[in-house]
Amino acid sequence: MFSLMNKNTALTTTLFKDFTFESAHYLPYVPAGHKCGRIHGHSFRVRIELTAKIDLYTGWIMDFAELKAVCQPIIEQLDHSYLNKIPGLENPTSEVLAQWIWQRLLPNLPLLSAVYIKETCNSGCVYRG
């Protein structure tokens, strides 16, 4: 048992893992002439967060390797792809992409608490279900 905690002191904690992928897209519903209406690419950053009480035996929420194994197939589907061609991502805004990832992860990650998407160094969104 993790020595710093007992069943009365196990605190709720958030665990996260970051992923990256490269993809192209365009936004079909922006006003005419908007730069995002043209095909362009991003180096996306995704952060997956899980929130729960730390397991008293292992001292963690989830093994990082297990978290990666659950997320990696989704990241691989997005990497070096044309997002608009993926079902459900016909209008691939950061907001839509975050929800799309959430919907695919939640069945295997019931502790999922947030999906962060960054499409540039200083622009992104977070979806919390």
C-alpha cells in the first residue's frame, strides 16, 4: 500500500498524457475569403486527462503505458491525415475534434475528464464532456 495515504486521505488527482500529430484540414463554414477556408496543416497537440482518487495499492490512477495504448490508435488515425475525410470530422474545428476524440476514448477510459486540443502554440480548446 502506498505509504503516504490511507482510505481516508486518498485525494482526487488528475493524470495527463500528451500526444502530437500532423494533419491537414479546412473549415467549410467560415466566411468567404477566411484563411481557414483553404486547406492548411497543423502540428496538433492533444492532452488527455483522467481524474480520480489515487489507488491505495498502486499509488497511481492508471499506468501511463496503458493510457498510451488506449489513445495511440486514435492518434494514429489522425496523424498525417486529411481530417475532413474522416467520418465525424467533416467540419474539423478544434472544438469538434476534441469532442470526436472524447467520444472514442470514453468507452475505454471511464475516468476521462478532459481532452485538450492545441492547433498552434497559443490557440486551442478543452472539452470536458
